[in-house]
Amino acid sequence: MANVKIFHVIIRLLGTATVPIRKNFVFFVMMYVLGTVCTYAVLPERRGAHVFEFWWQELFVDVYLLCIVLSLIPEKVRRWVRRSFYIAAYAVAMADVYCFVNFDSTLTPTMLLLVGETNSGEAAEFLRSYVRPSIVLSRLGWVLLVMAVHIALSLSCIFLKEKKNELLYRIETFWHCAATRYSPVYYLYPAVSLSVILLFAYSLSSCLENKRAEHRLMSYDNIGDIEHELTEKTCANLYQPLYRLVFSIYANRLTSRQVARLIDGIDEARVDSCSFASPNIVLVIGESYNRHHSQLYGYEKPTTPRQVERDRRGELIKMNDAISPWNLTSYVFKYIFSMYAVGDKGDWCDYPLFPELFRRAGYHVTFITNQFLPKAKEAVYDFSGGFFLNNETLSRAMFDTRNTKLHAFDAGVVTEYDNLKKTDREHNLIILHLMGQHVKYASRVPDKQKHFRKEDYRRKGFSNKEKQIMADYDNAVLYNDSIMDEILKRFEDKDAIVIYVPDHGEECYGGNVHFFGRMHSTDITARLAREEFDIPMWFWCSARYRDARPEMVKMLNAAAKKRYMTDALPHSLLRLGGIHTRWYRSSLDVLSEEYDEKRPRILKKTTDYDKLEKVKEK
């Protein structure tokens, strides 16, 4: 008899598994349908595109947990909580799918930032341009259809209140009978509940890793760490609009903290004096440039013939052992622009940005970028790298002149400078940021300027597709050589020095590794360091500059033989400008006799590059 009682108690306990769904049945069904539609509505129309593998399991877990929370709230309050959630869920879903339809991108931190900066006039113009009746026939119509069905169901319940009550009475009667041990459906009751429990357990185990990754992503206190997390293979899949919105808000909050610290530090960017040692300083920042694919550094293919010729004429001075501290553009940009160096106390945003010092000193500062302008379809990587450059207050503190549009090819950067150079003054700092060899390599070069073909690569064990990628990368290097030559031509008749430095290296089937791009591995080997951190870096001096400053040229030649890491670049730029400030440190200035060449070159804050080299030599 006792066993029978225990059995019935177990059955009743199992029945509690269905309570959250029974109390929120319409909510459960409609939110699951909406989540399904949102999952497929943002699936790119390209070959090989697929939805998140465990989307339906995680969606079940999410909606079921929401139902549990709702079931704990009193009925009168629960009704309004559900309605509020409906409004939020449909609004975010429509915004997310709308962005995908119009901009080929779901909600991103940049998109949220752009919305925040939009005034009423711009918003009205946007609505006139992008909100058209035809949008209903797009994928956004899927969301609108679900919402229309949901509204219809709700209205029908209002107009048919008596029948609704009768239906609820019948459902409640059924469950009451099912809960009576003498009912013929009594044994279906635990079966349904057990099925819910098993389904929840299975779904949770399937999506648990993604849940952990989502928690990890939202637990960082630095936007750079978030970017690095997103390069990992185990990064979170933000498969629903609400997750993407929460992440965008979170990312913007993190960047706003760093921006606030940078703005607070503007007044600290003081200059004691300036001799304008170099009237025109041009800093060209490249992208994804593997030094070992440069003919200037001994690569067997003619990828930099123009640089080789200038080197032969004695115009160009190349650094023989320069590396980048990171293989992520955003990290490198923060280090290159900030007076912070690896190993310093605090964070990069606790130090002034070097263009602020140049402006305070009296230089006219121009910044032309072909990558870091806010755009709707902007990845977290570009958002992380450019947020401080695009902040209105910081931009005014750093730059006098900026470009306002991006270009398909880097020739557009040269054209932009031709259009903006009329603003140049007697003393100028000009910063040009190229797209360089950023993947996709083939799209970085106009078709008529492609020289290398897959047939030029006779490497055993590599497919024709891989050889074509090698050709695409070398074509991008060759095109970069032509762009740099055009830039140098603009300053041949001026008293100018040009510094070329890319942000980091790039994998392109180095050695016998079948991989291109960047691995972002936490385990930095000598081979990986060679491919992703070794960079070409060189100085070019015009004839006028060489004749007027032989001592400076001598210092540049001496610097070329030294070990170097580009986080220290701002200190050498200050020397070139003759700027005296407390932020300058001679130990980080490669042109100084006090330069500390033995300073550890730490990659990604974890690995000593030079110890890796010793291992490689052995």
C-alpha cells in the first residue's frame, strides 16, 4: 500500500514539469515559432550557409525556462509581463530581420551605435528611403505573419470570451481527470511530463557549451577581450535577435568606458615644445602583410619591384627585425595610437593618443582610412578597432582632416589624399590606413592588375584552389606595392619622410600548413610567430629630406639593424616631429641612443618572441 502511495506521489511530482507550459501555452507556442522564423530569416543566401546546429534545442530550453519564471508570477501580473515580453520580442525580431534584409547584417554594436547617433531628421530620411511596402514581401514578412497570427489569436479570445472560458474549462477538466488515479488517461499524465523532462535534459546537454560560451562572452570587461573571444572556435553563437541586441548593448557599454577614460585624458596630452624636425611625416598603416611574401625581404616572386628599386637607389631604409605585438588589427591600432607600450602600468586608454600630441604641437593632422569608418555591416573586429577613432570628441582632438567614405580598392585612399591635400599646412602629419591584404585577397586587387596565377606555384601537396589563394595574396602584395609607390610620388618634391608599417602578418600556406588567414591560437609557436607577427617596416626619405637631415638618415640606418616591436612606434614619431613632452620615452624610441633593444617583445601579453626564435634556430 505504501508503494502505491509513493507511486502516485511520483506521478504528481512528474506532472509539475508541464505546469510552466500549461500556464503559458500560447506564449510557449508563439515564442517558439517566432524563434524558429528568426533563425531561418537571417540565413545568408549563399552556398554552404547553415543555421546554428543546436538552435531548436537551445530555443526549447530558453522558452521553457521563461515559462518557468512566468509561472512563478501571480496571474494578474503575469499577464502584463507576457504582453511586455511580446512587444519586446517582436520589436527586436523585426529590427534584426529588417537590418539583414536591407544591410545584409543582423544587429551589431556598430548598428546600435549609429542608431544612438541618429537625430530626428536623419531618422525620417532613413524611413523614407528604406521603409517601403515591398518590404512585406521580404523575409521581414515572415516575422510580420507570425505577429499577425498571434494578434488574430488574441483578438479571437477577446471576442469569443465565453467560448474561451468553455475551452479552458474543458482543458482544466481533462487535466483534473488525468490527475485522478481512476481515470483511463491517468497513466498518460506522467508519460507527457516525463517526455518534457527528457526533452529538456537532452536539449540542455546539446546547447550547454554554447550557453557557457554566451556567459563567457558577456563576462569580459574589455572590448578587446571580447574580440579575441570571438576568434576562438568555441565562441558563442548568438542565434536569436534578443541575444544579439543584448550583446550589442554590452559591447557599446564597454567601449563607452574606454572612450570616457580617453576623453578625460585629452587635457593630459600636453606638449612642452616642438622643433618641427620633420615638416611632413606620413604614416602608412597596412593590413595583414606577411613579411616573407615581400620581395624586398627576399621572397622569390616579384611582389614589390618598386620598393626594391627605391631601395637600390638608397631612398628606402627597411627594418630587418620588426614584429607586431598582436595579430588582431584592433589591438594593434590601440597600441600604435596610444603612448602606452606593452608592460606599462594600466591600460592603453589611460595614456594620450599620439595624434593629440601632434595637434597640440602645431602639426596639421590628416587621417584617411579605408577600413575604420562606421557602417551598418561592420564586424566586431572593425568596431573594436575603430570606436575610439570615430568618437566625435576624440576625433576632433586627434585630427584636423578626415575622409568620409570607403573605397573598393586602396587607390581610393590616394585619390582621397589628392582631394584633401589642399588643407595641408607648413607642418603635417598624414596618416593613411589601407585595406591592404585583408581577406578576401582576390577582392583587394582590380582584375586588370592581377599578375600571378595558380600555375606559377609548383608546391607539392597543395590543391589548385590553395594555389589560387597563394596567387591572390601575392597579387594583393603586388598591388600594395603599386599603391605605396603612388603615395611616395606625392611627396617626392617635398621635405618628407614616409613610414610604412602593417598592423600584423598573415598566414598564407607558410611551410606545409594548409591554412590562410590567422589562427588566433593561444599557443604561439615559432612558425606561427613567423607568419602572423613578422612584418615588413620601412622608412622612405625624399631627396630634400635626406639632404637637409643627414643625421636623421644616419639614425634611421642604425635603427634598421635593431630588434623592434611596433607598440613603441609613437615614441619614434615624436622624435621625428621634434616634439618634447613628458609622454616621450627614449628607451622606446628606436632612433635614440638610449633605445632599449633588450626590452622583451611579448606577443599577445603571453609569449616572448625572441625566445621562440632561439628555439627555431636550434
